[in-house]
Amino acid sequence: MEQNEVAFRALRDDALWCECGRLSCRTRVPVPRSEYAWLRDFAGRYLLAAGHERPHQERIVDRGRGWVVVESPGPLGAARSAADLV
């Protein structure tokens, strides 16, 4: 039982929430925090669950198993980046 709890904790600690911006989205994204850290160095880039991207509004810059990284160009990206600073 304890092995399961330890494994679950490790899995839970590595899961992040989708940043798609949909108010109703509560999707966890299966990407290790170590891989997520590099993303935060780029203003206007966001981690999304696969399928939550909007190709006509965002540019996909990376993808993995169950996730995508998008870049929001123009005012949308600037507004989202400014919100991150609050």
C-alpha cells in the first residue's frame, strides 16, 4: 500500500494543470516539472493538454505525449504574460 502512495505522490507532483485559459478546464497535463521549467523562461508560452490548442490563434512550438506548448502572438500573448506577473 505504501508503495502505491509513494508512486501516486510522485505522479501527482509531476502533473501540472492545463493553461488553455478556458474557465471550465481542470485538465492535468502529464509533463515532469523539470521539463516545464524551461517553458517559464519564455513570456507568452503556455503548457496545454493535447487538443486544447487553438491553431488559428496560437503557434505550437513543442509537443509531447499528451501535451503541447503554444505561443500566443500579439496582444493576446502580452495580456496573458502580464497576467502571469500578478
